[in-house]
Amino acid sequence: MPLSSFLPGFSSAPPRYAGVSEPSLFASLAHAADPDAHKGTSSVPEALSAREGGGAAGVRQFDFVICGGGTAGCVLASRLTEDPDVSVLLVEAGESDQRQLFSRVPAGWGNLFETPADWNFSTVPQPELSNRSLFQPRGKMLGGSSAMNAQIYQHCSREDYDAWEASGATGWGWSGLQPYFAKAEGFTPHPAHKIDESMRGKEGVWKTGYPTTSPVVDAWVKSGPAAGVPHNPDLNIETNPNGITRFQATVDSKGQRSSTSAAYLPPSVYSRPNLSILTSTRCTKLLLAPSPGASDPATQRCVGVELQQSPDGGKTYVARAKQDVIVSLGAFGTPQLLLCSGVGSKAKLDAAGVEQKVELEGVGEGLKDHVLAGVFFRAKNGTSFEFLKSQVRTIPSLVRWLVFGTGPLRSNLAEGGAFLRSDTIAHDGSVSSSSEGTKGIVDFPINASGKTSSDLEIVCAPVWYLNHALTPAPVPSADSFTMASTLIKPFSTGTVGIRSGSAWDEPVIDPRYLSDKRDQKVLLSGFHLMRRLAQTAPLADLLTGVDLPAGGMEGFLAATDTELLQHARDTAETIYHPFCSARIGAREKGGVVDPSLRVYGTSNVRLCDASVFPDAVSGHPQAAVVAVAEKFADMLRAERMARVAA
Ligand SMILES: Cc1cc2nc3c(=O)[nH]c(=O)nc-3n(C[C@H](O)[C@H](O)[C@H](O)COP(=O)(O)OP(=O)(O)OC[C@H]3O[C@@H](n4cnc5c(N)ncnc54)[C@H](O)[C@@H]3O)c2cc1C
């Protein structure tokens, strides 16, 4: 008899992923106790004029309009409204993340894929990946992708930011950003994991700590040093961003996800009279007009943000900002809105039928993303968390998580990572301390940010993670384990474009994965290391076979590079880190914003999200997005104080 027959509201639909298969029962419990579920409103304030017939007279203006209540948007809304004299309108296309149980359960994030809380984008066919069109999930709710992601908390390498600064992003080097990583973070130590806590933020609102790890990932971390990858108990100290580790995550002391919505917009903040949060509303265009008094007559000012709640038939509203309009729609949404508003290259805009307002070549150019290709192992019974895909077998874990906030559902699933330089990996998978004399497939200068940074990550999860776990495991009752070679400093660069001037159409996403052949070799070097890790105890003692690539463990160990690359072409996927699509940098070098994050050719359009990264960070980027937003909020505060003083 299906579970749904005796648990009201509990669907019998087959689960796709870890965690319970349907949220209804437990979501009701969670929401009943949670006033934050109703954070924000979808009722458009009367103060926003309907575009048709609504004049500017009597219309309320906000000091700042923030487009997008995602990872960066929530930080900005919270920080800017600390000043009671500053009014902010935050506009978000999705609902409150607190309505999503699977956002709150650390292991539940994959269950948000292809739901209304996901933008559910896909790329154009990728020639180097067997012409496949790849799934690109993004969080569509308050908190944005921080409410859907795998919660890995990583500062990445200080050299990443110093390279940003060297490329022209003045002020955005490590010394400029480090105070903001610390300001944001509220780290909860764990007695079993000794690290130098003095290097970590304690008082911040964004909670970080230790999620649960599975036996198979514990073994994987222990196998690292024997395979040549030193153990690093804390990647988040500026002296060493490399080595093998169990990840820290944005999980709070109660075992719940700390999204930027949960962290930065608690009731005491979202009820501020100077903060209005409009949900279920899409920013569809920046209305641009010549900027009065600008030294360059071509300069445009955003006189209003066009808002809609449905693609056709509904009303169009306009939100106006006295000061700045801040666009925080993420690496796909931000260039899309700029292009839909006429900010971009003439050729792109003409092709989409959009009237040009600002010539800006770099919009949507320079996209980077991290791509991974996995090996899918069978593990000994009881060592992985594959059982979380069965709703019946999940029930004890669910009760444990609801009552204590512990157990397998507190796992973020992407539990372990190893960071290293691909040119230190030899053909036999052994790792040297330097590239000097290493005979491996990577025989060219790697793309790392500096001498002490990595270009390769091996990430692992105690589940079958083929096609974002949307493709079921061959034997669902068996224990699975996935290890994946991941390009964290790819050479390949892609684009974001538009099909039309409508923000309701999907952006055209073309990451051009592996289009630079050097990326193919870096990816393969990761496979060489994964072979070695799989044969190293204690991990080797827990692995019982390989389901994919075909041919079992023997086949995987004996596969040629050509065969491994074909497997990668057929199975590689994003690890969800698009950035750099509207970069900080010089205009003539493809920059879209100057170091004050102002869009070139405009007087009051600012950008703040992953799109402004000048280059890829060598790891998981959400902490960098938050640090950038924290710093930008301080910059806006300083600008305001200077204006008031003048
Ligand atoms: C599945 C997944 C797993 C990930 N795992 C990790 C991880 O473990 N660790 C890590 O560090 N990083 C991870 N990331 C990446 C990280 O979450 C992102 O880099 C980061 O959150 C991006 O922040 P952002 O502010 O640029 O964009 P987002 O957080 O995506 O915010 C954009 C916001 O704008 C809204 N929006 C978009 N268009 C419109 C519009 N037209 N009108 C109104 N609102 C709009 C969106 O709904 C969203 O709320 C993951 C991402 C995903 C999707």
C-alpha cells in the first residue's frame, strides 16, 4: 500500500532525489510554526504606478530599487535599510524561500529542481559535450540560488581576488574583500573538528558550520593523503586553499540551511518600515532616458523599472528610484535584463529587435562556469545516503532532523572536495608536490589564479548523481557514491544572450564547455587521480564496483583517455557556478561595470551579483557573492554619507 494512503497530503509520486519525495505533510508542519513563510507580498503597493496612465506625480519613489531578491539582493536589502532614512524596494520573481521545505532541509535541494522555485534553464547544445543541451537550475525565490544550492561554504583562494584587482577591479582584491567574508559569517565550531577559529567570522548573521558526512565520504577524505592529496581541515584560511576536506556549509546550529533570505531578512529586518519586499513579480525592463546634467550627453539614467506579474494580459507597473537601481538577477538574469533594456552590442540587440540605448560590448560576454564529469561507484551497504531517495526509508531520518536537526538529512550531499593543481597529477594518478618533473597529461601552463591556487577539484557525494540525480540509479536499493572531476579555472568562455526583448523568454545560455582543448586535458587529469583514489584504502575497502562508465571497476581502471573523454562528453554537467557575464573591468576590454559597480554609459544603474566577477573563483562561489554584496552595501553607505555631507 502506498505511503500516501495513510499519510494525508503525502504523494506517492516516485522520489527523484534525496530527501522525502513530496513536501506536503512536513511542509505544513514547518510552515505552521514559521511566520517567515509569508515574508514579502505579491500585492503591488498602490504607490507603484501602473505604466499606462500612471504619471509620476504622487508616485512614491524609493531610494534604491533592488531587482532580484537572491543571494546578493537579500544582503543589500538588509544592509541598506539598517539606515532608517533609506528606503528600499526589493523585487523578486519567486516566493519566500521559507515556503520551501526542501530549501530548509540541507539534503533536500535537488528536490527543488524543475519546480516553481527553479528557473529551470538549459543551455544551447554544447558541441564538445555530445551536442547535449544541459540543465541549468537557478533558485527562483527569496535567497535565490543560496536557497537552493548545495550549501558548500568556501572563501576560495586569496589569489583569485588579487588577480581580479590586478585586472582592473580596483578595491576588489583579497585585502578589500576579506573583512566582508568575516563580517558576514557566523561560524559554529564543532568539537570533533579542530581548526584555527581566529581566522573565521563569529558574529555574522550568515550561519556556517558542519553538516553530516556519510561513512563513504569520511573514508574518501582519509584516503586523500595516501593518494598524495594532503588533508586540509579548513579551506577557509587565507594561507592554504588546497587539499582534501569535508566541506563546511551554510547550515545553522539547528541543522537548517542558512540562505541569505533566512540570514539577512529575519522578521526584525523584513518588517522594517523602510523595506518593501515584492515577491512573484518580475523586473522586465529598465526604462532608460538621457541623464540630465551628465557630462557625456549619451549617458542614460534609469527612470523606472518595469514590473510585471504575468507575461500577458496583466498590468505593467513602474518602480522608481531616487538614487540607484541595483540589478542582482544572477549571471543569466542580469545580462538578460540589460540586453532587454537596450544595453549591449548593436549586433546582439538588432538580432533580438531591441532598440539600443547604450553601446556596451561586454554584456553577456565572458561567461564562465564550472563543469564536472563523474564516475559512479557502487559502495558497501550502509555507507552512503542513497537510501534517502526512498520515502519510506527516509522517515526515521526525517523525524530525527525535525526533532534534533541532525542525521543524514543534515548532509549537504556534496560532502567532500579535493583542490589541487592539475599539472601535479601524473598519468598513473600519483600526485607530486610540484609540476616540476611530473609526467602527466597537463603539459601546458595551467589557468590557476597564482602559484598557490588550484585549477581542479574532485568533488564527491554519497549518492548516485548522474544528470543532477534526475536519472535514477540502475539499482535504487544499492548504495551509490559519485566522484567527479571538476574544472574550477576553465579556459573556455561562453556567452549569455537573448531571443527577444521580452524578459519572459529564456535567456540564450552558451557556456561553450570544453571548447578550449586544454580544459579536456585538465578534466582527464582528474580522472587519473580518481582512479588512484578509488584504489586507496580506506575508500577502496568500501567500493564494490563501478556502474558508469560501463565495464565495471576493471573497465574504469583500464579505460584509455579517449574512452574517458567520451564518457565525459556524454555525462558532464554544470556544477552550477555561472559568473563573469557582466564583469568589472575596463569598458574597452569587455568590462560592463566600473569598480563602483556602475554600468558604463548610465548614471544610476549598478550591478551586484555573480555576473560582475572579473574572472572565475577557484571553488564554490556563494561566499564570494555575499562578500561582494557586503562590500558594495558599505560603498553605497559611504556614497550617501558623502552626499549628505556635501
Ligand atoms: C543547485 C545549485 C547548487 C549550488 N551549490 C553551491 C554550493 O554548494 N556552494 C556555493 O558556494 N555555491 C553554490 N552554487 C552557486 C551559488 O549558489 C551562486 O553562485 C550564487 O548563489 C549566485 O548568487 P547571485 O546573487 O548571483 O544570483 P541568485 O542567487 O541566483 O539571485 C538572483 C535572483 O534574482 C531573481 N530574478 C532573476 N530574474 C528576475 C527578474 N527578471 N525579476 C525579478 N527577479 C528575478 C531570482 O529569482 C533570484 O532570486 C550552487 C548553485 C545552484 C543553482
